[in-house]
Amino acid sequence: HTWSSEEGCNLMFSLVWEPCFLPVSEQFLLSEAVALALTDLFGGYGIDARIKWTNDIYAGDRKLVGILIEHNLTGDRLSRTIVGIGVNVNQTRFDPSLPNPSSMHLETGCEYDRQEVLHRLGDCLAARYEQLEKGDREALQADYRRRMYRLPSGELLLELPDGRTEGYLFREIEFVIEGKRTARTDGTGCVLKK
């Protein structure tokens, strides 16, 4: 992935966390926490932001933020997570090859102090991380689903061999290669965990 930014207009930074309390199987909760912190931030500026699965942030049909997350593991636990965040703050002109960029300035008509935005984002990130650290996973996931862009329930929709469509939440199914694992599947190669 490459990110581009007009000099002095946006925020592009990396954040390092050491979420040793999280098992590898729950790593997506960090993506949810980061995405929610950003929607919390924008809500404070009057911008109705939504999460485009997995973690792009949109205002209407236009992208405000890109997020990249990389994890290091120790055994079955996360040891270090690097979160790369690019927030379009004051930029008003974008490379025409980009499909749908926007910025806080374009959404509200206001110019913002980037230091203030960064400070407020830090507070939002800390609050969502603390929520996760305290084990309030259900509320975090419910907030994430409520703030989804163009996904009413946040479920993965899978068409079954009989033509029915079923919805599955995160980690309720997984793709397996036939013969590599013994498990009950639905005939499509997806392991049913319900």
C-alpha cells in the first residue's frame, strides 16, 4: 500500500501498542477499537463517519482515513501491534487516480489545527483501548456493527449450495482446504462453528 499526502495538510503516523492481554484469536478487536476511536473523533467534529469493513473510515461515500495494522506474536498472544493511520484533515485536492477521497475540511468547510486533531484522536484511541483492556468486548463489537458503512448487520453473507443465504459474524466460520483439517463443513469448504 502507498499513502500520499499534501505536505502540512494531514496526519500520517504509526502507533505502537503492546496488547499482551489479547489472544491471537481476538486480534480483530484491535481493528475495531481503532476504527471506533476514529468515528468517535469525527463525531466530535460533527462528521457522521462510518466504518467500511474492515477498517477504512468513510463520510458518506468518500474515504477520510486509511488504517494498516501489523501484529507481532508471542505464543498465542499478541506482543506488539503497529497501527498506521492516515487521516485526511485539511487537504482539498487529491490525485485524480484516487477513487473517492475526502477530508475533514471538505466535509465541514472548516480548517483544523492538526495538533489539536491528533491530541483528540489520542484521547479517543486511549479510551477505546482501555475499553478493550477492561474486557468490554461485547459493547465494543456492538458499537462496531452499528457504525458499519453499507453493511446493516456486519455479517459475512454466504450463499449455501441449496441457494439459501446465511449470515455469519466474525470467526463463526473459516475457510479450510479439503483434506487439511477434519471438521464438519457446509459443503462449501467453510467450517461451521455455530
